[in-house]
Amino acid sequence: MRFLHFCCVVACCGALIMPVYGASVSKCTALGDTSSSCRFGSGSGLDWMGTCTTAGVSTSLKGIAICAATAGTTTNTSDELSLSSTLDDNKYCWCKLLVPLVSSWVALGQGGRTYSECAMNCAGGCSTNLNINSGLKNALLRNIVAD
């Protein structure tokens, strides 16, 4: 029984430590390089993804989208967002790169009149608009959070 208890404690501690450990990992990549060709694919739920190719080397990108109460116009960046307890106040869509590097939050703008509209469209909006709006793409790729 003690062994089972020990295993549970180790597993829980590992689950708590891994996100902190993973945040400090660095990867050298030229995502913001002007010679990079990026293509952002699908976005659904909270997740969006894409690929950037620089000098023939492709790098997979993964990010998240969130609807927050923090207002922002396209390409505004922030390291922190506010969430309101009044659900429909969370109607501003923000995009964030998580893999291979972590970026600041980049505003997509108002995602809808209500939280539900925003939540349905935010991740898809991030991936679609990153393809057509070079300002949004540059804001995302050039605002990598330093360790």
C-alpha cells in the first residue's frame, strides 16, 4: 500500500513540475525571419496549428485561442489577459503560440457579440487571419516570450 501511495505522490508531483520544466526549454528557430513561409491550417475548439518553412526546414506550430474580457485590436499584444465572471464580457479573441516557442497573446479583435459567438470562432479565426494578415502573423512570431 505504501508503494502505491508513493507512486501516486510521484505521479502528481511530476504532473505539477512538467509544465514548469517545459516552459524553460528553448529551441533555436527563425520563425520571424522574413524568408520564412508560414501556412496556418485548421483551428477548432481552443487549438490552432500551422507550419513555417525557413531554408527548407519545416517547423510545426501549435497555439491556443481564448476569449477574454481584455479588449484589443488586431496585433495588440499582452502578457496577461482578464477574464470576467460575466461570461458575455469575454468576447475578445486572443491568439498565442505555444509550440515550438511561447509568444505573448496577440489580439484578433472582438470575436463576437457574446462569449458563445467568440468561442465558436476564435481558434478558426486565429488560423485563418494568420494566413491573410501579415501584421497579425508578425506580431505573433516576433513577440516570443524570453526565459
